[in-house]
Amino acid sequence: MRHKILLAVLFGLLIFGCISVPETDPPRDLEISVEEGKYTAETGITLSLFATDASECRFSNNAQEWSNWESYKIQKKWTLPEGDGLKQVFYQCKNGVSQLSIPVSVVVYLDSAAPEITLLSPLEGQEYAGRFNLVFIANNSISNTLNCSAKLNNDDLEIGIVGAGKKQNITLYAPSGEYTLTLNCRDNVLSSEKSVAFEVVYGPVVGIMISDGSGYTDTRNVSLSLSSATASECRFSNNADDWSDWMPYASAVQWQLTEGDGTKTVYAECKNERGTLSTGAYDTIVLDSSPPPYISLSINNGVAWTNSRDVTLGLYAFAASECRYSNDGETWSDWEAYKRKKTWALSEGEGEKEVYYDCRKKTGEEIGIATSAIKYSIVPSEPPFGLEIVINDETAYTSSEILELKLNAVGAYECRFRENELDWTDWEEYKTKKIFTLSGNDGAKTIYYQCRNDYGRATVYDRIYLDRSPPAQVKVIKAEASEFAAHIRWSVVADIGSGVSYYTILRKADGLWFWVGSSEKLSYKDERVVPGETYEYKVNAVDYNLNQGQYSEVVSVTIPAD
């Protein structure tokens, strides 16, 4: 009876709260994040917090030295230790009976230094002749890449993502005038800006012609014809090294060529009243001190056959001023200025065609008549020629069996194709493009291209390497640590295809793998580490066809504590 009464009393005390039952589970579901994000420029940050059944919580920058316990809250102001780099903040809670949770942490990068910009070109106060280069280097202690942009006066210049510490060289053009170029580069949190003022000044545009423009002379003493709208003074040279004195600009200048027959070059350089130089101008002429009265004509560079009535005439007549043309030597075109090339239509009907060429000097003196012949036929009287095949715009490797062929052949009726020593495809009508599908395994592929007509066949080929296989898995040999870096080394990876181009290195943080760098060597040095921390790495190989191999097994390394 006593036992029953005691049990009843205890039950009543429990109901009315006079006796509390201890909690048996520590706080759970702990979460911590940084409101400023993955990167911050200030040591003072705001932590976003969560925990279930938490009474009090504490914080640490190293999981060893903790703050005082304080009441659980969902937000906390916190100060990171000084010094840029990776920081880790730890968070731990306890319940009303002092049962501790497992600590959780968050990683944040402290980046208090804005990018450092070194502007190498253009230079302050300098003059540039229309084209100039924007050359700069942007550095940052934390970020591998920076986002840069520029303004040229009020015009935006999009640059985009650049590598930290790598020289950038961008060619720009601008009209004459005064300019201010402002360059801005931003890392993950901060930006820097550099400005420079300069001027764009164009020099005179100069044209030069020797003698009458025929390209030939029988005397060393020639007249130079100049054209320029803004030139003030000019000078001349026969070799671009030894120059005459500067002389006032004139549209005609007397000049003496160097001794000896042959091709001669005369150079002209002018400047405006401000002293801004022109770009170089020159003309050439053939000196023949005792020329015979000769004239010559070629049709389509001397080929024997054409399937088009429209042909190109290659022309030459010594000291000619005017010329005319004929298909029969009786009916002539009008006289026109001497030129070195001319498009001409042959007479109608297939067969042997002859073209006549007649020229005269400025004095009206006849130089003579030249003739040349060519066979015109819609069907060529010889096998196809000029065959060309280009695979995938001349790339060396492909990961696809589908190829794009660019083709050319003159006088071809039908064409066919063959891969390596396999059978030929069926004959098909000549075309300038074709989609071709490879067969078989990876390796070197030779594509033969053969065309035919009534007079025979012709064959050419091109090569490409089919590489669909990734490199082998990387075998990591060793992972070592020094005071301020992790050193990862691995063995050579075989690749039977295009060969290994580079290696990719990943590091684990917050349970996620992220890229830390790439290397063409068999090693990598990671200097973005914190003493006392342990890091995990894995490596894979990438070949020249951008096939990626399997990642290596994970290796870990602990950085020695201070």
C-alpha cells in the first residue's frame, strides 16, 4: 500500500513540474553561414546560425580557442583574424543540461586588398598614330582571375575575365583627338581603377608613283609624283636607310635611281606641320637602260585550257600609255589606259582562241602587237586537276566520327572517297562540301579524294586523328607539405591518342571539390593554405582533344602549424 501511495505522489510532482526529466539528446541540425558570402573585404562579418534544442553557443577561429558561452541566437557579429587568405569559423552549442553538439564550420576568404593594376600602355601624355595597344597586368593575392573593363572617354570597352598576374595586350583604334582611358579591375569583393590621358594623332597619308606609272624606265633620272592632303615636308630614299634631306612638299620631285638595270624601289616619308610622321610609302620600277620595243600577253597565267569564256589577261608593255584588245586582230576595243591585268571575254564557240594586244606610248609611238592562245571547251581535254581536300578546317584531332570535308577540283564530273585502305564509296556528282562518317577504332585516319572525267582520274588525300579515348587515370605518387604550401606530385600518364596537354588539380573544401589550378608538369604547388589545416587533392589528365581522364585517388596533406 505504501508503494502505491509513493508512486501516486511522484506522478503528481512530475505533472505539476516539481520534478524535471533531463534531456538526453545534444543540440542537432547546426548550420552556419556568412551573410557576406564566400569572400569578404572586412574582418568583421555577420554569421547566420541555426540549431535545434540549443540553449547556449560559442564560436572559434581555430576550434581551440573559443568565445564565451552565450544564449542561442540566429545571428552573430564575428571578427576574423587578421591577414588575407582562407579563414574558418567554428560553431558549437549545448542544451540545458550541458550536452555538447558536434562543432560545425564555414570557410570564408578574407580579401582586404583591392586588385593592383600596372598600366603599361598607353602612357601618360604620349601621342599615338591611330592604333595603340592597351597593355596591363592586374594582380590579386586571393583571386586567380579578375573581371576588367575600360572606358575610352565615354565609350565602354568590354575586356572580361583576365588571369591574375598575366600581361594583357589589346589593340585599339581611335580617330584623332584627346583621350582619357580608365581601366577598372574587380576581384570577388573589391575593385581598382587606373586612368591615363593621351592623344591620337594621324600622320599624313602619302601616295607615290615613279615616272608614268608603267612600271618601266630606260633612264635613272625619273620624276616622282606625290599625293598628300596634309604633308608639309618629305624625304626620299632608294633603300629605306639612307635618306635625302627634308624638303618642302611638292607634287612632283626629280629623283635618281641607283646604278644597274633591274627592279628599283623608291621610298617616301612625309610629316605634317606638327611633325607627325606618315607611314612609309613606296613604289617600284624596272630600269632597263637599253630596252627593245617589247610587249607580252598571257591568258589565265599561261594554262592551256579553260571552261569559261571570261579569262584574265596578264599584260606588259614597256613605257606603254594606252592599249587595246581584239579576238581576231581586226575588230579592236577602244584605247584605254595601260594596266597589268584585265578581264576579257573570248569569242563564242568552243575551240582554239587567240587574243591580240596592242599598245602605244604617250608620244603615239606604236610598241607592237602581242598574241596568246588558249583552248576553250566546256569539257576539259585532260583529267581533273587542282584537287584539294580539307578535313574539319585543318584541325589535327577530332572526337567525332562525323567529318566535314571542303573540296575543290577543276574539270571533275564525279568524285568518290575512301578511308585508309577500306573500299571506295560510290561515285557521286562533284560538290565543294561533304559530310563523311569514319568507321573503325580511334587512330590516324587518311581520307582519299578521287575525281574523274572523260580523260582520266586524279587523287589527293588529307589526314586527321580520331581520338575519343580519355587519358589514363592519374596515379599520385606523393603529397608533401611545407610551412606555406602543399606539394602534389604524380606519375606520367599514357595517352595513345592526341597526348596529354595538361593536368587539372582539385581541392576539397566544405565537402565540395573546387579547381585550384592546372599544370603541364608532373607537380603542383598550392600556396593558398592555412597552417595546421589538412587538405585533400585529386588530379586528372586532359589531352589535346580536351578528353578528360579519370581523377586520381584522393591524397591528403597537413600543413605544419606555426
